[in-house]
Amino acid sequence: MSLSRNSVHTLGEYYQLLLKNGLLADTQPLKADFARTVPLVSCDSRVVVPGALFICKGAAFREEYLLTAVKLGAAAYVSERPYPGVSAPCIAVTDIRAAMALLADLFWNHPSGKVDVIGITGTKGKTTTAFFLKAILDRHQESRGLGPTALLSSLMVDDGVERREATLTTPEPLDLQRHLAHAAQSGFVTMEVSSQALKYHRTLGVEFAVGVFLNIGEDHISPVEHPDFEDYFSSKLRLFSQCAAAVVNLDCDHAHRVLSAARAAGNRVVTFSLRDPSAQVYADGLTLEEGEARFTLHTPRFTTEVSLPMSGWFNVENALAAAAAAEILGVDGDAVTQGLAQVRVPGRMETYHSARLPLTVVVDYAHNGMSLEALLSSLRQDYPDRELTVVFGCPGGKALDRRESMAAAAARWAHRILLTEDDPVGEEVADICAQIGGYIATLGGTYTVIPDREEAVRTAVLEAHVPAVVVLAGKGAEHFQKRKGGSEPCVPDALLSQRALAEIDGREEA
């Protein structure tokens, strides 16, 4: 972990920050050396160094972690409750999540004030829009002789120092602020902002140059995420309170409420739309072909022809969102056009074809009802004369609403439905599939359950009735399945599709 910061703060400065923000649970004098400098703020007892400020965070937190931190020299700890058996001073707070975010921001010397951060939220399209915008901003920086910009997405983290697969859509505060600090020289950071991150204050302290609101639909509704749609929606709207400017989709559900929230926050607002010509950024002359979308892009500053190497009206919508953010940031039309023409998003609308048959496999991360509906309806439009097969599952233990919403999308648009594994965690794959299948049956659809994802993909491809399109939804470019014992390696859908196509082409040749 890099500790390349401009200055080191005292324990007193951290204490005063919590006091200023009304987070102290006990304002009685604290017996501590407030003049002592703090070399590290951490919630990981394994990395504590002498003088560190330790944060007791998480539902699974155990006192032994704190004892380890104190043994390693922690000067004080921050917690929602004191631990009487611990000798170090306790800074008691009312909200450990909010406290951690603000402490992280101070520890890393408020890095979002040194780089333009663009936050993207919405039920679907966050990752694709983030990659689109990064491609645009990279071209913008390249034209000025500068290096690539930073990206924090559900697929990967690339902050200019660290480059790896992501574990969370939006990192926890200490990780997030470290990434922003690393990216300070990149000029721009494009990041996805999840509803959970907003609800639980992971982004507290972050200044967003632009906040992009793509859309809203029912997702992440469960006892462990959002209890209802209103909690989910209002959590996402919190993004606007941290933004200097906002991008809003006029085509999204509840657009009036989204616009009102953006304007109430005092933001400059730029709108985009596929259907409403009153939007400041819009497209016309749209043509969708196999693997490509062409359209004329209109912004307040320029009009340009765009060739996007991904089909689907929803991807054009994501491109408009990226262009609207670029409009706020003053990016020129050439960078927008060139960036969108060259973009590639791993696991998003990746298309593979049989060499001998009219058979196409589409790999896409569509993992909720809204995104699957958009994907399947678009493919039915692109391939009207082909059988449409979809292979998908739902995660265990969370986002329980997806089982019904994805079932509805599949039943409405697909000719064949195969249900399989998709991060079951502590649930049985068969039980998850049975619940999804119940919703499909209620809607008059039929389905097949094949719990092993590799076998499900192979069956979907080899038993397709050509001409056909097979959609592998939910996993995208992921290389792991989350099972009872934790994350286990798996063959990504793209490779599974290529193997199945090679097998069927080999049969045809023989």
C-alpha cells in the first residue's frame, strides 16, 4: 500500500473532524495525546503500525482484531461502542461508516479536490457508461500529450498505480480514497457509484465534478440491501448532493423526480435522451446492425457522426450519457467520436459466431430484470428471424427481486430458457432456479434447469435450433463463482461460448 501523501495529520485533527461533523457519541474530554501524528488510518489490524488510528468496522468485527491493533501500537481506536478491556483511548462515534469515510478522506488529504471525479449511478448501464466515458477522456488526454485516465468500476480498478479486478462496485472508503490519491495526476477518474455506497456513506467526502444518473428500476431489494424501492431510489439520489454538475436521462422512469433532485442540489444539469429532442444531448438517424450502432450525436457545442462497436439501443443510451458528461467537462467532439469508435467493454455485448452456421452467442453482464429486458428486446429487434435462447441464474442471499424480474424478461422475449448457476453463495442452485422457474411458469413460459453453468452453456449452444442467438447473461467476463466456501475459479462465459461453437463447427465439418 502506497502512503505517498502530502502531509500527515495529528490525532487531534482527526478528533476535531469528527466533532465538526457531529459524529462524536461522547464529547467528554478524551485522555489521549492529540499532538501525536498518525501515520496510518486503518480497519485492518494486520497492517497496523505504531501510532495508527484503528477503526472498528463491520458486522463481523471481533474484539480480538482491536486487541491485535493495540498490541501493534495503535494510538487510539474509533468505534460505535467502547471496549472496557482495551487500554487504548476510544473515540466513540454515532455512525462508524460515516466516520470512516471522513477519516479516510483526511488521511489521504482530500484527493477528490485534486482530480475531476465523475460518478455514475443507475440500475443498469453503469459499467458500460464508465468504459465509454473513460475511452472518451483517454482520447482527450492523449490529444494533449497526457496519459490515460483512471477507472473504478465493477469490472476493474485502474488508478494509475494499481490495476486489478474489482471486488466491489464502489470500494470501501479507505480503498476508495487511496485510489483517488493515486489517480490525482491522471486528470480524471470515472467511477461507478452503487446504491449501497451512497446509502452507507462510502463516498462521503468525495467531490464529484459530474454525477451521472442513468435510470432507475427495482433492484437490490432484499433484507440485506434495500428494504423497498423508495430506500433504493432515495439512496441513489444522494449522489446529487456531492456533485458540481449533473447528467440526467430524460427517458428514465421518474425522470421528473430525478431532475428535481439534481436542481434542488444546485447543480448545473445537462440532459440526454434517445426520444426527447428537447434534451441537450440526443441522437437521431439511429441504425442498429449486427455488432454496431450508428447515429448522429447532437450536443450544445457540436454535431458529429458516431459509429459505436456495440449494438443495442441501450448502448446508444449509455453513449449519450458519456457524451453528456464530456459536454460538461469541455471535451471536444473528435475525442468523443474517436473514443466511442474504439471502446470495448469486457463482458458487455461480446459477440461470437459459428464459422459454419447462422448461430451467434452473446455474452453480457445483464444481471437484473431491467438490463435483461433491454438486452433481449434489442436482440429480438436485431435478429427477428432467429430463435432466441437465454441462459441465466440469480445470486443467492441478496437482490431477491431479480428472480421475478429476470424471469419476466426471459418469459416475455426468449424462445428457450435455461436456468443455471450465478453466484449462489449459501443457497442451493436448484432452489434458486426453482424459484425463478416458478415465476416463468406463472407467466406461461417453459424452462430447463441445468445447475452446472458449463454444461448449461454447452447445451444451449449445441441444441439451438438454427438460425439462432444464444444469450449468456449475468456473469459477463467474471472468472469466479461465489459459492458456500467463498469465491471459486470458473471458466468465463466468453471461453465457454467459444468452446461450444468450436465443437458444433467441428461436427458440421465432419
